[in-house]
Amino acid sequence: MSSEIGRKIDLVASGELGMRLKAHGYRKKGRTFHRRTEESVCIVNVQASQSNIGSTGTFTINLGVYFPGIEEPLTGGSPSDPPREYDCTLRQRLGGLMPETGGDRWWSVGSDVATVSEDVAEAWRVFGRPWLDGNATLTSARAELTRRNALHGAVASMLLGERAEAERLVRLYLAECPERATIARARAERWARASGIAL
């Protein structure tokens, strides 16, 4: 990626988008913003396309919610602080929340950086912020965690004091997990044993 387009994407991140994120309690590190809550870390990441060349290019917005209470017993926790978007427990592209995009959105950036930053900031306000805020606690995120990964739902349920549901979900996870997925199965079995769940 050229330094010119990289500079423009940096300006998008630090423009209206960055100002709105900062006003909502996010701190910036590179092209990633993070906000800590009592139970989680919410992440907004500006990802440039690897094929950007010259003075124009594209980028997308990645969202994530990292739950230390889930990740630490399963994976040992994030290797970085703050966590990277791809280490998050829940991950979502901003474009996937926008009904008109068909599942994804890559913004083009050329000469009018300010307008692009305002457009992205408004998309975050309307679609991204509600998703992040709505999944920032174990209680509010449990349904989404369970839908995407029954093991995450099991750990969340245990943390919320619902042991029977945790047992049901970890057994469901193992029943649906392919035999060849040895690492995933071992992780689930290790957590169940440590939690006193007989399999």
C-alpha cells in the first residue's frame, strides 16, 4: 500500500470517525480504537485493502468485543493489550450490519477524505455503536455468543451462574464439533473438566 493512500486512510480514522469514537470513550492505537468496560473490551478497527496502490484505495471497518472472562480460560487470553480485532470473542464487519450493503462494505478514499470520514462515522453511529454497546456485557451478548459458538455460550453461562445451561451448551458443542477438530475439542474438554462438568 502506498504511503499516500495510507496517509489518507489515517486521516479518515482520525477525522470525524475518530472524534465520535473518542467522545464515546474510545482510545486510539494506530488504526484501532478500544473502549474498556467492566466485562469486555470493544474494538473498532480501520482495515486498509492490501491491494491499494497510488492515491486512491479502499478500507473497511471491523468491530469486535473481547471478553477476558471467556478467552482467558479457553485460549490463555490475548497476546496484546489492547486485544487485536482478530482476537476478539465476537467479530463483525460494520458493512454486515448495514442492510444496503449485502453483507460487506469497503469505502473508497480519494481526494475528499473529510466526506468519507463523516460517512463512516455516521455508519458507525447508526449500526456499529448499537451492536458494540448491545454486546458489551455477558448478559446482553450471551445469545449472540451462543449462536456463533456454543462453547463461548457455555463459558458465559457459567460466569453468569447458570451451570445447567453451561453443561448443556458444552455438551452440544462437543456433539457438533467434528472429530478432526482436535484442538477445539481438547479446549472444550479441558474447560469442562476445570469447571467440574462430567462429559
